Amino acid sequence: MRPATGSIVASVALKSLLLLSPAFAAEPPPGFVRLADAAPGVIQEMRYAGADNFTGRPVPGYGAAQCWLRAEAARALKAAQAEARRRGLDLVVYDCYRPRRAVAAFMEWSKNPDEAAKSAHYPNIDKRSLFAQGYIAEQSTHSTGLAVDIGVKGWDFGAPFDFFDRRSWTDARVPGVARAHRASLVALMRRHGFENYPREWWHFAYRAEKNPESYDVPIE
């Protein structure tokens, strides 16, 4: 039996309403929070939502420049920010939860000839070897919501975020001030349950349960 015209119109209108309604926008995965709600004092410069990153373009999965984290990691980061503020400092995050589709996009990017961001991000490395050398992971802890890429506003770390080079290794021989800044950031984050990845001064993972689930929910 063919539905009445009015029913069809009402159905189309309802679908349109559902698509437009904020209530039906992508929500963080179970157990996650938006950092803006949990720790609004932390500055967000979400690099993969724009073109200022090693791919030179917005990355799939980052439909909004928002930091999402597992609730326990967000609480720990809030405590780290509170300690930093007592010292007159502000933490700034560059990446938090990373949808799995973004990791897949990185893998595809590594195989294409585009090297527009090479001089700024990987001047001394063939982009095809970035995974093998440990600068990008095929299965990222970011996808679990337990990892953050972070720095301190106004601090010199001797190499910028996502600069894939030995200079970015946490214990690299960089000028004294930058070396002290790295050590201070590592100590601060460790006091609040985060461990640094030795090849990236900016990458920290929160200690939580083993084998946490990863997600592919887009950030919207």
C-alpha cells in the first residue's frame, strides 16, 4: 500500500530535523569527556583539525577542533594544569583522542608523493619510513583516549610539535633551557600519572588498564 503524501513529507521533515539537531551530532565514546568541560583551563590548539600539521591539511575524523579524552585522563590533566597554574604556567594540547580513520589516513598519506610539509616537519626523513622509525604508530594510543600531545604556552622545547627528527627525542642534546623545559614537563606529567614517549617530547600516555579499547568515532 502506497503511503499518503502527507506521511512522506512528515518523514522527510523528521529525518532532516534529526540530521540538523545538535543532539544527534557525534558524541564522545563511552567513558569519554570533552576537555573543554572537564578542564577548561587547558589551552587547545588541535593541529589535525586544520592544515598546520605534517600532512599539510585537515585530517579525516577531525570535524571539530576539540580535545576528547577518557574521563580519568581528563581528570589527571586537570590536576596537572592546576599545578602548572600555581607556577604561572598554562598547558596547551595539540592532540588528544584520535579516531582510527585518522591513523589510516596517515598511512595512506605516507604512500603518496605529497611532501608540502616536509621542510617544516620531517626535513631529514623519508616520509615512507616515519612508521618504521616510530614517529607515527599504526595502532595509536591516542585512539584509546588516554594519550595527549602537550606543551607549555610560551616555552621553548628545542623542536616544535610533530617535528620528526632526533632533536625531538626527549633526551636529545638541545640547548639548556629547552632541555630543562622538557625535564620539567616530563616531571609534571609523571606526577599526575602520564608517561612520556621517548621519541617525542610532547607525547604522554596516561597509565590505565591494559589493552584499553580504541575507537573510530569522528570528532564533531
